[in-house]
Amino acid sequence: MKKVTCTAPVNIAVIKYWGKRDEALILPINSSLSVTLHQDQLKTTTSVAASREFTEDRMWLNGKEDDIRHPRLQSCLREIRRLARKRRGDAGDDGFSRILGYKVHICSVNNFPTAAGLASSAAGYACLVYTLAKLYGVEGELSEIARQGSGSACRSMYGGFVQWVMGEREDGKDSLAQQVEPETHWPELRILILVASAEKKHVGSTAGMQTSVQTSPLLKLRAQSVVPERMAEMIESIRQRDFEAFGQLTMKDSNQFHATCLDTYPPIFYLNHVSQRVISMVHRYNAHYGQTKVAYSFDAGPNAVIFTLEQTVNEFVEVVKRCFPPESNGDPFLKGLPVSPAPLPQKLLSAVECDPCPGGVRYTIVTQPGPGPVPLQDLNLDLLGSDGLPKQSA
Ligand code: 2P0
């Protein structure tokens, strides 16, 4: 039996992907750009084993056996095996070729609750593709395959700041992720995830974007005339570490994405009353300082992702606690990077004054940009036992 274990990160888009031009190959109608989050706080771990003894391909997700026949999973398996055959064609029988004929067992877990509504498909498919590539000894460009698992997964194949170039070809060979800057480029950047609700989202991304493509004129305008310019501006703001430009553009792009959801017919609502309060809190905070010190972004759910700089974290967390007094349910309100108490000047307090909404934010994860997928260092932490079955079940 050959076994490999790797981990992969979550990413948050600051220029959003919403809408496909090809459903089967997962080709987008616009390019997008994201920040890869640090795996110390959020990651997927995947173990893959291949053995002559296995009679079928099998998969376990977060401790429960899942259907391996899922079409997108099958696309990834098929494509990576195809690539392995092609790239290793001339290498002869070096051990990799032999295991290509074996069935695989796949076991994957997230270190964050799926119920938190955080995008798990991006980290999940990135991790699957990266781990399979290591198993079969495939090097080089893999984002094209991760993309076929889930669009946003291609951006989780790199660390730091990553663009997914939409490409032009019909076969998708040029629809790839590229690193814009590595995670070390902007060391002061911090990301706070304000987990707003445990509700399951009403409309999944795949179905939601399909309806948006069919019905929203705003989405068409966005893809054709807004995003191309914004991509260039966003890349420039990152290169310059210009938080004012980066933050403004991040908020505007999140807002436009949610406007296209509202422009979809029937409309899709991902933001809730907590999200709206976060938006208002951020704008009041920035207005008090007369500059963009904090920026929000929302995906297909009500959780807020906050971008800010290290020097602002302590004070802003105090503001969050004022607006959303933590409800003690035994769990800590703050997870991740350390936060220290900070005084809130009276003038600032009045500026951000709001009706407190107790428990509106369940907890906050503090993190920073991080690296792309990596092989697991501590081999004792792998997920499949010597019998090829999960060490732990749900
Ligand atoms: C993004 N989202 O750019 C956008 C912003 C949600 C809002 O990518 O159908 O799970 O698997 O390609 O990647 C969520 O969509 O959709 C997403 P599929 P995916 O991060």
C-alpha cells in the first residue's frame, strides 16, 4: 500500500467569481482574485492510499463514507490519472506506474466546522488534487484539474495572493490560477472571519450562479466591463500594499456580487441582518478615521470576512464585541492569532454606536495570508490506518 497525506488552504475572493460559461469544464465568465488563508487556522487534510488489495475506489468526508461517483470527483480522479500516465509515460515502471492501476481510498477532514458556512469545497478539491498528484508523482501545473472539482478550488493551489485567469479557449487549458504575490509579501495583512450563523445557506453557489447567468443583466455588465478593470487595479493595490485601494475595491466588489444576486430572478439573498450590521459598523469605523482601515467581504452566506492591518486588529475586535456582545456558550469568542484588549476612546465609541446584537457573531477567527498546499510533516497525523480504512469515524 502506498499512502500520501497533504493539507490545503481556504481562500477568500476579493474580486468575486460568479457565473460559468461552461458548466462541465467549470470555465468562468470573469477572472477573479483571492487571498489564501493560513492553514494554522483553516485547512483541509486529505490522505490517499492506493493498494492492490482495494476492490473499489472509496471516499470518507469528515468521518463519513461519501459517494465516490460524484461527477466532479470523478473528473478530478480521471484527469489526474490521465496526466500521470502522460507525464510518466517515458519513465518506465518506476513504482508510480504500477499504482496507477490500483484502486484508491480517500479520507478528508476539515479543521473547521462545515456548518460554519465557510467554503470547504475550495480547500477540499485543492487538497484532493494535490494529494493525488503526490501519490502518482505528478509535478507542475495542477490548478486546471482542481478547477474541475470546484471553480474556487483552483485558487487554493497557491499561497498568498492568487488570480484565476478566466482564459479564452473552449477546452479550458488557459483557465488557470497564478500566484500574484506570495504570502510573505504583505506581512501586516490580517483576516478576521466573523461567523454569523450556523444556518445552512439557502441557495448553493453552483445553482445560484446558474440562475444569475440566465437572468441577471447586471452580472453580464459586471463580467464584461467592470471586472477586467478591477482585476488590474486590485493587482496594483496588492503590489503596492495600498490598503486604502485594496480595501475599497474589496468592499465594492463584494457589494456588486450581492447586487447581482439581488438582480437574479428570482432573487438570491445571502446577507442577513448581522451581515448588514457588520457593513454599517465597518463604514462608521472607517468614517471616524477618515480612511479605509477595515474592509468586509461576503461570499454565498452571511459570514463576514474582514481585511485589516495588524495595528488595527485589537481595537476593531473591541468594536465587534460592542456591537455583537459575545454570548457565553462555553466556546471562546476569539480563535486563531492572539488579540489583546484595547481601550476604546469615547469619540470612537460614539461614532460606531449601534444597538447591540447579542450573539449575532458566534465567534471570530483571526488569521493571515498563508501558503498553498503542502505534504503533511507529522506522518502520525495521517487519516488512513494500515488497513486502508479511516483511523477515526464520525
Ligand atoms: C468566489 N464564490 O470567488 C465566489 C464568491 C462564492 C462567492 O467561488 O460551482 O463553490 O464549484 O465552481 O467555487 C463559490 O463557488 O462554485 C465561489 P463551483 P464554487 O470565491
